[in-house]
Amino acid sequence: MLLDIVKIGNSKGVRLPSVVLKECNITDQVNIEVSDGRIIMYPVKQPRAGWEKAFKKMHAVGDDKLIISEGISNEVEDWEW
């Protein structure tokens, strides 16, 4: 794919087609590296990405219950200073 370099204020840039951004899962930010004269751009991985979907799935199958009883004591809390 051939793209033109365009002037953006005092800088220059490349306009990427939305299809390319979507295919690469790029939304708001990218990481850019320069290696051997090449520009490498990839999406920023968001912390906890996909957790909401996973939690909803867990809830749907009833796998979101506490695994520790509330009545169990904690050794650290019971220890006297």
C-alpha cells in the first residue's frame, strides 16, 4: 500500500485507512519503534483488556462466587504484636 506523507502543522504524517486500523485493533494510541530503518507501529495493550467480557461470562455460568468462607480467620489479623 502506497501512502503520501502529508504536512500536519510543523510536522509530517501518514493517514492510515480506517480498515487498516481496525484490522490491527488500533483505537486511540499506538506504540512506535524504529529498527533497521523501519518504523514499526502496533496497538497499545490495555491493562485488563477483555476482563469485563470474561466477568460477564463467569457470572452467566455461576462461576463468580467467593471461594473463601467469610468466617475463616486470618493468621496475621489474629497475631498479637
